[in-house]
Amino acid sequence: MLNSDRRILLFSDQPPSTSVVFKHLKSCQFYVLFIDELTDQRLSSSLDDQPDLILFDSDRFQFQASLQLIRFIRSKKISVPVIHLVRDDHFLARVQSLQAGADDVLSFPFAYEELDARLDSLFRRASMGTNHLDGAVLRHTDLELNTDTREVSRDGISAKLTVKEYDLLVYFLQNSGIVLLRKTILHNVWGQSWTGDDNLLDVYIRYLRKKIERPKLEKLIHTVRGVGYILK
């Protein structure tokens, strides 16, 4: 798919004339829907344009407003990929963004080549999933994932996953019973160009466990200390 066919909804507290992110996206030929008002109302109306990805670019003063909108998106069960660009390099800012529902977080300053790589990765996974198998149903005990409909259920109860959570679960299911190294998981789910903090994996494992592991049900994702994780 050409970049011109991809619609990115960009929320920024800077006007288009001064937004470096906006100018970069336009130079890459993306169709950019620019919003400079971080409110639920503007977000709701903008979603009618059916963006392929939502990008938040806000300064530290608008950080909490961005988190609120990301939570709003996920509360409405909207599965559009979300990238949050933050100007606080502290790991807590990245963790808060991920907990709110962002699929990826990038801290300023960064190379725009890295942003491009992460955009490509999310576009690819949103359209087909990691190592997608058309029409395949992946199962492990009472856990079931349909790669055609992207529906996930455990013990007959549906689980709503974000794009990255879904990709991570697909990779585990395709490699059930195998101890997976941390770096191997990161490179296969986040892409070979991934160079971020590998604590991101622990955050997503925790999110995934909360959604597919419940009291009285067998634990599925196990930690292999000092090595990685295994689905068994």
C-alpha cells in the first residue's frame, strides 16, 4: 500500500506550520488529518474519517490530556494503532502511555528513520498480524485466537487486545512450548529495527496476562528467569 493511501490522525499542540512531525509525515506522502485540540469531541468527530493510525505529539503540559484521549479510544473498543510521542524520557512516561493503551511510545529526541520504521511495523501488523495465517485458528488449551477475525477468547470469554498485545499472543501461540529469548520476542513482534528499552516487553506481558489469565484458570505465560518467556 502506498503511503498516500494511509490516513494518519495527528494530534499536536503545535500548528502545522511549525510541527516538525506534521511536515515529516507530509514529506513521506501520508494523508495527514491534523487536529490541534486535545478533546474527546474533536477525537470522536475525527474518527469518522477512519484513520489507519493515530499519532499523539504533545508537550509535557499536554501529556495528561493525551493519556486521557488514548484511554477514551480504548474504552470505545477502537483498535486503531496508536503511537505516543513524548517529551519526557523518563521510563514512567512511557509506562503510563502503554498503560493508557498506546501500541508504541517514542521519546524525543529521536531519529525520524526510527519513527518511519515503527509506523511501517504497526501498519503491517494492523493489516495482517504477525506471521498472519489467513483463516487460521490458533489454540492452546482453552485459549483460542482466530487470525481471520482477530478475535481472542479464553474459556469461552472474549478478550479485547490492542494491536501489539494481539501480535505478541500470536507469536506465543505459534511457538507454544518453546522458551523464547527476550530479544527474540522483541525483534519478531516489534521488528528487527527495535532498539528501545526491553522493559517494554515486561509491560506488555503483564497487560496480556491480565486479559487472558484469570483466577481459577491455568497460568499460560511463564517467566523463565534470566532467559525469557514460554507459553505452556
